[in-house]
Amino acid sequence: MKRFLAVVKKEFRQIRRDPLSLGLLIFIPALLLVLYGYALSLDVKHIPMGVLDHDRTPQSRQLLDGLFQNPYFNWVRTLQRESEIDFLLNRGRVRAVLVVPRGYAAKVIRGETARIQVLVDGADATSAASTAGYFDAMADRITRELRGAAMARAGRKLSLPQVTLEPRIWFNPEMESARFLVPGLIAMLLMLSAVIATSLSIVREKERETMEQIMVSPIRPLELILGKTLPYALICLLTMGLVLFLGYALFGIVIRGSPWVLCTTTLVFLVSALGLGILISSITRSQQVAFQVATLASMLPSIILSGLIFPIRSMPLPIQGITMLFPPRYFVTALREIIIKGAPISAVAPELASLLLLGLLFNLLAALKIRKAL
């Protein structure tokens, strides 16, 4: 215990002598959360639209008024001829153009099918798919309204058998992407802080040629690893608290689950993340190389292979297998279960077991590497 506390004390002194790094570890994740939380959004709203109304009848104006009474579309251009469509879409002035054909009102009055053309800019596939989906839903709504109006004019009763779907959205009824993204951003930021900070700890001793002093001391590899990681674990917990506070203050993210379950999950994640950082530090020779390796091993998996943005179940099976080697893949899932759904610890037990297994593996490999050096 004395040897372990000596290493902890030494590492805290090293951190205190470098206040810039300490500030980066605490405040940079908070700054990134604010930037990503506001800039990164999966909601597709306020799509700039152009309208070309060939019919120009009260029925077509009623159709357009109904379509644009929502936050999804902004009517920004009224076109006079079809030749303007290519220019506006090519220049990016609009993302879609709605074309109402001649004879629309006559077909509606006769009860025939009226086809309306929608030209969508497909350069952004996600936005294009969302736009097409919005129009499909609105077409169904307008069809029901027109049928009801036609039946009313004919004097028929509206008490016909019908099936109505009434969706209820659980856990995130407002469908706000921030509630989905912020837990994943927390995992990414903690991964970056933990891995990059610890990856520089042992390699710093090598660069300053103090590793020889450690080699002749009675310190054991496990004691050295624990002593090097404990200070950064405490700093990461402080960062976690700050990020959760900002998530609540800025985005209204409320922790629905138990704070103890959240704290336990975070500690288990830190075991694996800090172990990965120590492993990187033990196999590299310079801080520059350690920083580059740590960035590649933490940032890319946290963004691409963790489910932060891209669903893991949609990935090819070989890629899904690769995701199982990185801690963020489990931490993102656990955070969303705890923060958004209020899941108990039994619901995240598989993720905790996987994180603990990865932590033991990383720390064991780091201990074997350090044992050879000592």
C-alpha cells in the first residue's frame, strides 16, 4: 500500500506541475459537449422548399397551406416555370421542389387520383430520405381529409369502419436527437480523456529517463498501473459530473436511472479505458507516438464503432465483431439505458461484464509488458 500511495502521490504532483493538461482534461470535454450537442443533430427540419403551382386554384392553395403548417418545410421560393427547377436545385437554393400539375382541382372534385410531383435533392441521402418520408405521411393525411370532405358533400355519414394508428413514443416523446446523442457524446469524451491522458503517463517516464529509477525500486507492475491510473480516474469522474451538469442545464437531459448504477457503470468503463491507455503507454517510446496511437484507438471507435451515430445492427457482421473489442461500444449502450430509460443494473449487466472483461485484458497485457521492462 505504501508503494501504491507513493506512485499516486507522484502522479498527482506531476499533474499539478502541468496545469494546462489538467485544464484540457476537465474543460475540453465540456466544451466539446456544448459544440457537438448543438451542432450534431439528426433532426431534419426547416427544409427549404420551392413550389411550382401549375393549377393555381383554391384547392391547390389549400393543399399548399396545409403542407407548410409544420416545422419541417420552409416555403422559400415560388417558381413560375419548370426551367427554374434545375437552377435552384443545382445551386442549393432549395432542397426540394413541389410541383402541382394542371387539373389538380378537377381531379379532386371528381374523386380521381391526383398525382403531385416532388423533386428532392439526393446529395444528402439522410435528408432526402427524411423529406420523402415526410411527404408520404402528409399525402396520407391529405387523402383522408379529402375523402372525408367528399363524403360530407355527398351527404353520407362518416361513421364508417376505420382503423386509426395512434403512436406513443416512450422515453423520448419529443423525438429530440439531443436526448439520444448526449449520452453517446459523454462516452466519447470520457474515452478520449481517459485513454489519451494515461497513454502519456508511463511513456513520460521513458522520455525523462526516470524509468530506470522505477526499475530498481521494489514497485510491482500492478502497483505501478494502479498508481498511474487512480489520479486520472478521479479526474475523469470530475469531468463526468461536469458534463452531466451541462447536459442538464443546456439540453434538459435528466438521469432517469439510479445515480449509483450510473457511477458503477462509469467506474467499470474507466477500468477498461484507462487500461487501454496504460497498454498504449507501455508499448510506445515517445509521447508523440503515444498521443497519435491513443487518438486513433479512442476517437475513431468512439464515433464510428460505438453506435453513437450509426446503429451497430446495421453494420456488416465482421464490423460488428470488431466493435466488440472497444469499450465505447458497451458504454454508449449502457448510458442510454440508464439515462434515458432508467434501466436497473440488471439491464446493463451484459455491458458491465464485457467492460470488465476488456479492462482485465488490457491491464493484464499492460502488466506483462511492464514486467518485462522492470
